[in-house]
Amino acid sequence: MKSEVRVDKWLWAMRVFKTRTIATDACKKGRVSMGGSPVKPSRTVKAGDVIDVRKPPITYTFRVVRLTENRLGAKLVPDYLENLTPQSQYDLLEMTRISGFVDRRKGLGRPTKRDGREISRFKEDSYADSFFLDWEDDDDDDE
């Protein structure tokens, strides 16, 4: 077993990120840190290191228990890392998930059925009114 592994490989192997490329990009963007300072993808981790991973809106905290460069099955992951993420972060994630349906900002995502009906009603009313008003004005000019 190796004594040190690249942080991007380890995060990918622990299924924190879906691909190694995404893990590398997260490191480059400063979303992965150790000891409060951002790390480069090539930084090596050892058993006992604590890694913070910011995946908005929450920050996950993991302690390295064992090292591996190979991707593991999901059932084996707890043998290799200890999740130190506080419950308050998971509560924040749940609140964000719930509020996403209630407080959806205008213009964000697909329109709801209600939005679609309002858009259709607006288009039908305003387009029809302006079309016929312009058409009637054009007829008056011809005479």
C-alpha cells in the first residue's frame, strides 16, 4: 500500500466526485482545502489528513483513514474515509433543497405549469390587442 496519494485521485476514488477531471477542476478552483488553505490537484494526502471539500451550498469534511488510487465500491468507502461533516451542514442542504421549490427565482429553470399559463395568457391578450389596434389604425389611414 502507498504512503501518499494525489488528492484528486483520492477524492475520485472515494466517490466524492464523479470523475477525476471534476476532482482536478475542483482543486484548481480552490474548492478543496487542507488546513484552511486550498490545495493543488497534485498535493499528496496521508492517513490522518483532514480535507474540506466545498460543494455549494455546503462544505464536506473528511478524514483520510486509508489510501487508495483505485475507485472503490460504495460499500467499501467508509473503510477509507471518515465523514466529519457537521450536522448543521446537512441541515443547510435540506433547507436549500426544500426552498428550491418554494422560492424559485424568476427566470431560473423551466417554467412551472402556472408560469406557462400566465405566459400564454399574457401573449394571447397583449398580442391580440396590439395586432388589432394596429390593424384598425392602418385602415383609417387608407381612407
